[in-house]
Amino acid sequence: MKSTIIKYGIRSLIAGLVLFGITLLLSLQWEIGNSEILGYAGIIIALSMIYFGIKAYRDRVNGGAVSFGNALLVGLGISAMGSLGIAIADMI
């Protein structure tokens, strides 16, 4: 479970950090509507890693079945790392 959380969590962290950072940099040049769309797209891409992480955990580790508790733990771990990436980009 830890390897799946780390693998997809790092992908989510990088996606959130890069896309939110690009949005902040381009917001100086673009109108607010365009940068808002790009910002929301970055959040959706970063948090979509939750779905892919739980699916990978179900398929590769558990052989096609996953309990609600395990899926919840994997999802919370991945979302925590993705949220950290967005928070770091926002602080910068």
C-alpha cells in the first residue's frame, strides 16, 4: 500500500506543483478567466491520481478486489501529497 501511495502521491504532488506554479506565473500575463481555467485543470489532474492510484492498488496488489477502508487510506494518502504540492506552489 505504501508503494502505491508514494508512487501516485509523488505524481500528484509534481502535477499540482507544476501546473499551479505555471498558473501563478501566467496569471500576470493572462486574463483572470484563462488562468482560473488552467488552475482548476491543474487541480483536477493532480487529484485524478487518486482514481488511478486506487485502481492500480486494486489491480496489482489485491488481485481485483479492494475494501472500502483500504481504498480510503490509499485515496487519503495520495490526496494529502497532491494537496501538499498545491500548497507549496501557492506559498511560493
